Amino acid sequence: MPPQSNGGRLFYAVDFACNDQDALQAKLNQICDYENDVETKVLHRERMNLFFLLMQDLIRRRVITSLGSALDIGCNTGVYSRMLADFGFARVTGVDIEPGMIERANRAFATSEGGRSIEFKVANAEQLEHDRTYDFILCTEVIEHTARPDLVVANIERLLAPGGVAVVTLPNAWSMPYAVARLAYRIKRPPRNTEFEDHQKYPFPRSLALMRGTGLKVVRTDGANLLLETHLLRMLHRTPVFAPFNRLQFWLGRLWPFKYFTQFFFMVLTRGEA
């Protein structure tokens, strides 16, 4: 089953060039405010590319069978929430702890028309209400920034409907890009960067261990960005070789065993029927 909402007009398309002249990339630059932040722009596009392709496959293989409702935990500016609506989810809710992000998401993507809706709310991933369940939950690059990751996982479990599917992603400390970044961090000794340190908390085995002992079952893993560390990324970006190199390292990173050493580790989780 392909993405089907909006009369066939999809917001997102996979791209490996990250060219600012491209209409979609220009739109993402505007929404996410990273036109002049090459590293964030490229790495965010890596994750979005993988999420888009992964969702296509999960729907086609009928791992995802219900497109009723979806929850985007840590929705940021709402791009993933819009992607979920494009995949056919009738009711998409995005939550984020930052009110400014919710304001931007509302401006860009909030809608309620044609029997479909996208709405955004301020909420803490550790303190989500349990008044309903969702057919699909996305939690991307959120858990590593929380004080109680176990509470976030427990919330995902409680909010995921029986038979539902969740995609959870975390930065993978066991990756070449982060290994190079850690070395540079130690050599340069800059002022403490707690956000960077948060990204080093979860080598992929620890991410998998978070799910043990819960009602969530890991049924698939995937990964994005095998080779693009900061220096290589900046050197290649806007050169003729960037897009083909990026495409090659992206697809290589999805293969076993390389996916376990990508910068962003993806887990597909299911919750059994009640």
C-alpha cells in the first residue's frame, strides 16, 4: 500500500544531494532553520530518507496494518508528522516539550480537513497522558535527552495499541562519525557540550536493552549515515561526488552488519494483541 493522502501529492521525497536550490530542500531549510547549518541539514535528511523508505516497506509488507492514528513524540517542527499523514494516517498528533517548536509545527502543518487531521501539543515525553492508544508511534532522537528513558519507553508501551507498531531511533555511539567526533572533542577540549554528550549515551546494544522486559518486541533494525562525519561531509558537500557518495554510504549502512555502526540506529517495535 503506497502513501495515499493529499490526493497523491506527497510533501516528502528521498534525496541525497541536499541541494538548497531544490524546492523541497528549500522548504525544509525554511521550516527547520538550518540552511546555513550544513551538518544538521544533511544528517536530518539522512534520517528522513530512511524513515520514508522504512515506512513504505513496513506498509507494503503489512507490518503496519492500521492507519487510524499516529503519535509523533518529540515532533520538533512537525516534518515527520506531515510525513505520517501522507502515509495515510487519519489522525496524527505531534508532541514536543518546546512551545516554540509546537508553534512552528502548527504554522507549517496543522490541519483538519477531509476527514484527516494533524495537531500539535506541548507535552513532556516522560509525562504523556494515557487517555487513548495509537496505531503507530514515532520517537526519533528523543530518549537520549531525557532524565528517565525508562518512563518514555513505558509510555510508548502503554500508548501503543495492541497490534500497533512503533519506530524508535537513537544516536549510536558505536559509529564512525561519533568516534571521530569524540576524538575531536577530547583533543579540542571545548566548553562542555551536554547535547553532544547525550548523543554518546547509547551504543546500539544499550538501545536494544532498553526494550527488554517490556511488552514491546524489536522486529527489525535499520540505520542511517555510515560514513559522513563532520569533516568529510563538509569537504564533499556541494561537490559533484557528494550525491552519489551519500547514496552509496546510505544504502551500505542499511546492510548487515554495517547498520549496527551507523550514526542513527532505528528499531521497529510491535506490541502483541491483547
